[in-house]
Amino acid sequence: MSKPEDSARGRPVPSGRLSRLGQFGRLAGGLAGGMLAEGARRLAEGERPAMRDMLLTPGNLLRVADRLSHLRGAAMKLGQMISMDAGDALPTELSQLMARLRAEADPMPPVQLQRVLAAEWGREWRIRFQRFDDRPIAAASIGQVHRAVALDGRELAIKVQYPGVRGSIDADVENVATLLRVSGLLPAGLDIAPLLAEAKAQLHEETDYRREGLQLEAYGRLLAGREAFVVPSPAPDFTTDNVLAMGFVEGVPIESMAGASQAERDRIAARLMGLVLDELFRFGMMQTDPNFANFRYQPATGAIILLDFGATRTVSAATAQAYRGLLAAGLSGDGEAVKKAALDAGFLGEAAVRRHGDLIDRMIGLIVSEAARAGPVDFADRRILEAIRDQATIVAGDREAWHVPPTDTLFVQRKIGGIALLAARLKARVDLRPMVEARLGLDTV
């Protein structure tokens, strides 16, 4: 397991194919040892343990999380992509794993950082700066961020990609998928090949820092003149394939505003939800990574700082139309229309409706009745969500009913779910109905 001193010094990122494969080999060996110990314990107690029970022990889950966090890159990122709020939709064991993988990664040691920057900027790269802070201000799955001041006085945030991440994406995704299959968490017959292909494609895009710089610039143009949001300015003279430079913008973690006044918390959540609706129905472009670290806040101005545009993707007309139909049906209060829209869009699978029709009707009824209520939605009130989750757990427990929605929908839903989770963290109240109606061009119903 990683130790506190590891975080201070940094942990080297395994950059070669063989070294990364070796890490997965060590993980497999550790899991096998853990399974033998757990199996022996259960047999001694007179049990006949299933493979899944021996694998999904707390010790084994910590081994998985620690090893994938050490690898960083796609191994860690894929875990983050599975769910922002895994506890509401996934088995408890997987929820614990996802929570660990969403935690901040250990940074590279200074020696490894120096090698990476010398390869990108040349051996004398420090002469281009008045100051470059070797200790990162953030370390995530694909890269770490440093604060710097250029010779011309610009304050910059410099994102440095971990070595070997881009070349290991395909193998890492397959290895993580194999781990999930072997664990028994995924049914053997469930076809996740399209999702894996899309995950690989998106991860390749996220590791292209020149592309991210262009996305940063494009998103900034979309929000030009909107004082509610701040998008950092790119610094192309310092940007390479593996280094992304942008203006440094001062702000506080957005979740730290949980102690602000109710009005301020409501305003933050409403602005972010309005932005998601604009991305879906007006921009045709969405930043699909709702990690809380990608949003910061300026208490003095009330502006929300938007960060990390590697996961920005086009929203297809078909996907926007699917959400348009689903939301319009929900606002109409017609449960059957909601179910049909969900099936047409691929949110629901035919097998789930066929096998659990009554449960699904009850879940839809709860959603429709909540949508029909006048006034703000209280995101601190989890009772409706918990009721839906309890019923969804029964459906999810039936592996014959499992269904993988279209990949575009999964990425959009990831953003929507993440912003809803942030609103819950802020205990915000947001009057969503008028916001949705305005984007759909509907009269008040």
C-alpha cells in the first residue's frame, strides 16, 4: 500500500510496457494470495465460498485500488469513468474501489519530472521561467499540475503528462476489463466491447494535450462574455503533445462552498446545471468529466472556474434529441411516454422492462411525480433517490436484465450525474423545471 511518505516524495510512474505488465502481474499474485487466505478461512468455518466471495475481500480491493493508482493513466482513469457516484448504482465492493480510484494520485518524483520536461522543452528549460514550483498543486490519473511564472510575468498552470501513459492505454483498459470480468462483477454474456472501444478512444484524446489546448480555447469562446464562468487562457508557446500550459486562475475547491449561505450554494448549483443543459441543447459540445477538482470557485466574484477539457466531446444531434424526448415526456407527467422515450433512446433495455415491468413503472412514477412538483428540487433530500436506488438494485441484481446504453449517452449521463452529486454535496435547492423548459422551448406545462 502507499505510505504517507510516498506521497511526499512521489512514486515513479511505470512507463514501459513490461514494467506496467509487471505491475498487473504483482496485482494478480497479491489477489491470488488473498483469495487462498480467505478461502482457507471460510473452509475452516464450514463454508463453501464462491470465487467472487474470496476475491472481493476488503484486503483484495485495497490491493487493486493501490496498484491501479500506482499505475495512473488509463488504469486509474477507467475506474473514474465508470461512475461518479458508484455507491448509488454499483455493488458496495466496487463502490469502495471507485472511491479510492477517484482520490488524488501520488505525484512523480522530481527526478522523473525533470526527465519528462527536459524531453519536452530541452535540458535548459528552467531559463524560460522566473519561477517553477517542482511540487505539484494537483496530481491526477493522467498528469500532474505545477504552478509557474514565465519570464514575461505570466502566471501559469502547467499540466505534465505521466510518461508512458499514452502508449499503455489499450493494454491498461483491457487489463482492467479482464479484472472486472474475473471478479464476477460483470456477467460473462454482457457485451462491453463498444464501451471499451469508446473508453480507449476518449483516453487517447485526453492524452493529446495539443487537442486539449484547442478545446480549451473553443470552450472559452463559447462562454465569452458570461461573467458566471472563467475559462483559463491557453499558453501555446509552452504547450506540447505531453505538456499543457494555461493561465493560472485563483480559486477555492468548489465543494468547500458547502458552508456558504443557502442562496450562494443554490446559485452555484443552478449555474452548473444550466451549463450542462446548454452543453446538451445549445453548444453541441460537452466537457464530460464532472470530477469536483475540475470546478473551482471565486467567492469574491461568484464566478465558477472550469478546468480540464481533455474529456470534451461533441454531443450528437441524435443524443440531444433522445434527451429532449425523455425530458419532454417527464415534464408532461406521462409515465408511459417516459418509458417509451427511455427505451427508444437506449436508456432502458427490453429485457429489464420485460422481466421487471412493475418495478420500472414504480421508479418512473416516482420520477414523474417529483418532476411535477412545483418549486425547487432539494438535492439534500435523498429520500426519492434512495427509494429509486432500492428498486433499481433489484433490477441490477438480475444479470439477465443488464443492458449497456449507447456510449454517447453514458458520457453525457456521467456529467449529469456528477453535477447532481455536487449539488447534493452543496445541499443546494434548484428550480429545474423552468430551466429545462427554456432549453426545450416549451411553454409552462
